[in-house]
Amino acid sequence: MSRDLQLDLFPTTSDAGPVTDLVPDEVDIYILNLSGGKDGPRAAALALDAGRAAGVEDRVFTIHASLGPLEWPAVTVDGVRYPGSSELAALHSRALGVPPERHIEVRRTQELEGKRVPYDLLTYIAERGDWPWKGVLPCRSDWKTGLIYGAFSSMVRARKKELGRPVVCANVLGIRADESPDRKKRPALRTTAANTARVVHEWSPAHQVTTQEVKDWTDDQGLSHQWCYDSHPGAGDWKGSSRCSCSLCVLANRRDLLLAVRRRPRLAELYALVERVRGVPFNPNTSMAELIERAARPGAPDPGVVIEDEGPEFDALENAVQAALKKPAKRARYVRPVPEGDALPGGCDGCAAGGAAGPDQEV
């Protein structure tokens, strides 16, 4: 992998908090976040360069916070299997040179009938009767950040006992400036937690790397990228989805959503069921029902592949969502209903794709 990190590439801003520089050998635990997407490996490689140069590569861990069946799954086309996001995150970790025992996968669970079972985000949405949106994103906090911090709690306690001081962690993210205006303003280095147990520095070493540079680097390294980025699995053309998060993300742009609806129709119908029962549109700019209708029109993106979404994991999700919808919603914010045959005005400047689906994004 590349060894090209220069620590002064990413200067911090005045609002970065108490940290003004990251000294690699003063970091006790490196947490490299890998979603299975394109940006995590680039950031992870840069952080690894720093750790290796400082001789602290043994402090590096990779982690993937799984969203279960809401992630892009594996597909097999013409006898070739293309891995899903969770599997790809582990493959990326291995390709970066991190030992398998230092790759961690976490997934949120709940107790049901005396057993721990997966607790998926769509079930939570069905229970609450509300969708994530700007400023309220449990998909990032409760299903990712909280789980990731929790995964390292026992390690932090042990290291604190050894060191006699708070443990310094570098939480390495694949956030880049050209993803959105909000992310452009976000410091590449900032302190996000400081207490008696741990000090966490959030570090985005690929903050100034462009999207094209990420793609070129990925291809130059011979690193596999998530198949959803391509027009069809195996194409290698980067002409599919522009992002790799939830297959149907409320913050995605219109084209990505239409493509996902066509690629995962059964999942889209399950989202539409939640929307219909709870009476709250998928996001303030569009409804899932409208997306499904538009995806069936001539001129909609060619899916390249259609996923059946069959199997026990998806069936469990469907059953959990249907059970949740039989109960009153726990909480729902007021959202204007989507006018029939149209989308609500407005937009989002905080998503990785640069804007949520809006009425100006037609097919």
C-alpha cells in the first residue's frame, strides 16, 4: 500500500478543539473505520502510513459497523461472486495489511424472547414512526459511533490501567471536503471526547483528497471496490451509485435512490410500507412511493442487476418491521404530507452525495 502521507497536508482550523497536531507515536489506539465504501480505505492507508513510520503499527485496528440487510449485499453474476459491504470491509482491512484478529465487526442487537437478535435501523424507524434526517441521524450515532466506541471500552480500560492516564485514541474517518459543504467546513482533525478514561481525536486524513483521486488510487492499488459503484457488478466503471452507505439512504441524491429502488425492489417496498403505515414521507423532499413510481418510468437508471433479497436475514427484518408497525408509533415529528405526484421543495447540503433528492432532480 501507499506510504505517501505528509502530516502537514491537512492543517487544522481554529475550531478544531484542544488538539492542534496529531503525533503518531503518542496515539495509543488507532481506530480505522471501514464501511466497505471507497473513502475509508484511502483514509486508513494514510493513517497507516503515519503509524508505520512511527513504529506503532501494532496499535492499529479496523472496524466495521454493520447495518445488516440495509447494506449492499453480496451478489453473484455469471458465476462470479461480488462481496457485500461487511465482507468487503474485512477484505479492505486485510489488503491494508492489518492482521485479521485486529479487524472488528459490530452490529446493534436487542433482547427478544431471552435471546440477543439483530436490531436493524428500519425496525427502529418503524417503531418510532419517523425517518432520520439532518441533525437527527441515529444511523450515524446509535448504529455506528456508539457501537464503535463500545467495542473498544474494555481495551481502553485495560490500557488506562497500564498507562495510568487517559488512553489517546485516533478515530480515523473517510470524510472528505468535496462530499458536501458541511464536510468541507468540518476540521480534518478535532477532539471529540476527553474524559478520565479516554481522549478521542477524530481524524480525517483524506479530507483534501478529491473523489476522482480516491477512485484513481483505488484502481491503481488494485483494491476491490463495492459493486454498487458500478453500472453493473464487475464493470469497474464507477458509473453506478455515487455513495455506499445504506442502500436506500434518506440523504442520497435522486439518481442514487432511483438506482437503489430498481436494484432492491423488495427492500424499497418494505420502506414504502413503513412510510404508508406511519404517514410520514421517506424524507421531506420525496416519498418512497414516488421513487418507486418514478423508477418504473422510461429513462430511469438501468439497475444492471436486480437483487431478490431472499433469505433468513431479510425475512427476519421484514417480520420485525411488520411487527413494529402493528403498534402505535413511539414518536413522530410533524412533516407536511407529500403532494400527490410531486416532491416537497428543499434540499440537503450535508450528505456525502452533495444533496438529497429534490424536485429538480428528474429522470
